Amino acid sequence: MSSTISSSNTPSRMKIKPQISCPHCWHQFPTDQILFISESPDLLGDLKLGDVEQLRFLPYRFDLGGAALDAHGIACHKLACPNCHLQVPRPLLYTPSFFISIAGAPASGKSYFFASMIWKLRKIMPRDFYMNFTDADPTMNKRIREYETKQFTGNDDPNKPVAIEKTDIQGDIYSNTLIDGHLTLLAQPFSFTISPLPTYPFRNKAELVSQTVCMYDNAGESFLPGADHATQPVTRHLAASDAILFLFDPTQDLRFKNACKQEYKQPINDPQINSSLGGNVRRSDTNQSTVLTEMIARIKAHTHLAYNEKIKVPLIIVLTKLDAWFQLAKFPHYKKPWKQAKNIPINGYNISRVEDYSLILRRLLLDLIPDFVGIAESSVEKVTYIAVSATGSAPEVGEPDKDGKRPLLYRPANIKPIWVEVPFFHAQTMAGKYCVPLLSKKADK
Ligand SMILES: Nc1nc2c(ncn2[C@@H]2O[C@H](COP(=O)(O)OP(=O)(O)OP(=O)(O)O)[C@@H](O)[C@H]2O)c(=O)[nH]1
Ligand SMILES: [Mg+2]
Ligand SMILES: [Zn+2]
């Protein structure tokens, strides 16, 4: 079967991996157990997914091009996990996977950040690193494409104010399936492939840099204490991830907000800090230190770590909404952390610059919320602090909606993200993945 899958639309050089992890249920299985999704309209109904889904099957007939044939002789191309029956993006068969969890309290800025990060990576990877960053499966990434369109191009007019809606705890970014006979709700992964462009200078490293990245955007409520259930393991990706981005929102922390008010000479124009501006500002009722503690407890429980053992996967604390509290950070500058070095023909990632900023942010957090730093660093081996802004500016307060609430809105033409791609590069580097070349300290001089 392996040779059959490789023969159709994949360069012959790329070998099929012997084992893969499902990005929905994290079940690891030998690749020759992978199922196909039938395409004949008469083969509706699947044992695990219900009546409206196409039947999943283990093929035994193939056409001359190597595509699996379903019971009605129709060639099938989509693949599915043998455990949960959900669709597995094809590039996962050929390239190493890299799983990233995005965690954080409700309204901490996860969805805006996720959309900005992906939007920027699609641009920066080909332009600055000669790598392609693209959807592993466009249908599975429909939601993130919608976010990107809304946030950056606008559906018709880039000057028309828009908002990304709050992530729901149910709906089309979740899938219901039967696992061990129980109806189970799983979070939809978003997956992307990274592969070198023909202009990539290190062709012999092509296999090392190629990968499929899977990420998750949950509702903040799913990270709150008490929300982790065996039949709704929507945040179990935390235990399977190669890196975790925990989003901390300074505008939701009273100590941070007070420090901002003291630091800024003029009134701050963000309704999330300055309540006199009005607007329907969403906030988490649960303290963000508690959300971090809960996340750590879940990872330890599901990876069977002892209470005193530290988590080994890197943790990036992403401080969001930097535009609202930039002055407090007192950065000397905030330049992008990569540049063309003399000794390499493409840009190199300046890890030491990111670490210098991380120290500045760590000091600020130690001053304002030392308990948060304590929780992170006593439980995780590698912690880095990175400040970002998904939008680059404050939201404006819109006209009252039908419920009389005034929404927070952005005009796509005005959105200018700051450093949103850096947590991704850093997560990869910290996890020992070769995605972008590193700039040596000497080259940075
Ligand atoms: N000033 C500023 N506000 C932001 C930024 N990113 C998001 N926001 C605001 O933060 C609010 C919450 O953002 P979301 O991305 O929806 O937060 P979330 O973490 O996905 O929330 P849930 O889906 O409820 O978990 C929105 O009202 C945005 O206007 C930013 O970079 N700067
Ligand atoms: Mg969200
Ligand atoms: Zn699965």
C-alpha cells in the first residue's frame, strides 16, 4: 500500500513515514493502517462519524494511477485516521509533524494572533527564507482563511470595520466521533506544510526543513479549571504538542493596567484599558495565573509526569496586545529578529535578540505579577517571553448592535501586526527543529 500512496501526486524522492500521529485524536498508528474516504455519493454513512459522512474504508483495489477505489469503483484521494475516522492531511504521511498548541484565557487574543501569525508566515517564509508555507489541506483550513480575509483584506472594503468572532465551545471547528464506543468531541486541527522553494540554497537540507505543522485555536473557556472531560478532550493537544504558546493578555490584569495608567502621560485610547471609552470589552472571570496552573496540571496529567518533574517541551509566554502597553516594556527598539548575514545566503534568525527582549519582559512580569513567572518557570524547563500585537493598534468602538452592545472593531486597512511570527520561529528553534537558519552571534555584530 505504501508504494500506492506515493505514486500519484508526490515527488518520488519523498518516502512515506512508517508511523504517523493523528492530528485530531493523537493516536499513533502504522501508516499502512490508514483509511481512505469514499467518494461515491452512494457510500454515505460511517460507523464512527454518522449518517452524513462518507464511508471510511481500508482499500484493496487501486486504479492504474495508484488511487484507492471505493466499493463503487470511484477513485479516492482523501485519507482518514483508523481510530477517529477524521480526515488526515496527506502531507503528514511524508513529512515530520510539528504540533503547536495555542492556549490562554477567554479574550486573551488567541484568534486574532493566530490569524495574524499565519498571514505573516505565508508572506515571510517565501520572501525571507525561500520556504513555502501553505495549507496542508485547504478544506480543513477554511476557518483560518476566513479569519485572514476578514482581518487583512476585508470581504469587500478594507476600510469597513470588522471583528473576528469569539471562538465557540461547539460548532464547526469541532468534530464528533466515536472513540472506544463513546461519543467524543475533538478540536479541529489547522495544518500547514513547510517546504523549500527551488531557490532555497541548502538543497541537501530539504528533508530536514520540510514539515507539516498542526495548530489549534480553542475557545478560552476550554482552558479553564473543570473544562477537561474524557468525552470532550478538546485541549488534549497540549500533551501531544512539540511547543506551547500560552497567550497572556496584560490588558486583563489589574496590576498591568494600573502600571500602564501611571506610565502613560495621556489617556490610553484602548477600551480594554481605558473603560471610559465604553465598548463591549470581553474579559475572563478566571485569573490568568490560574489558567496557566490548570494548563500545566493538564499537561503533567496527560503526559504522566510526576508532580516535581518539569515539562520538557518549550513554553513561549506570548504577551498579547503590545500596542496597548508598549511604553511599559521600555524596549530600546523592537526590530525584527532576522537579517541577512554575510556567511549565509539567506536570512538568519537572531535568537539572542529574542532572548534579550525575553529578559526585559521577564523583569517586567516579575515586578508586576511575580506569581505568574513562578508558576511557569517552576514547572517548565524552557520558558521564553515574547511580546506581540496582532493588530498593531487599538480597536475602535462600533455602533450598538441589536443587543445594544457596542462591539470592538478593526479596519483591515489599518492592521499592522508586530512580531506575530516570532513565537513560531522561536518555538521551532527551542524544540530543536531546523526551520530557519540561525544567525551566529558574530554575524549579528
Ligand atoms: N489592542 C489590541 N486588542 C486586541 C489585539 N488582538 C485582539 N484584541 C482584542 O481582544 C479581544 C479578544 O480577541 P480574540 O482573539 O477574540 O480572543 P480569544 O483569546 O480568541 O478569545 P476566545 O475565543 O473567547 O477564547 C478582541 O475584542 C480584540 O479586539 C491586539 O493585538 N491589540
Ligand atoms: Mg478565539
Ligand atoms: Zn484520529
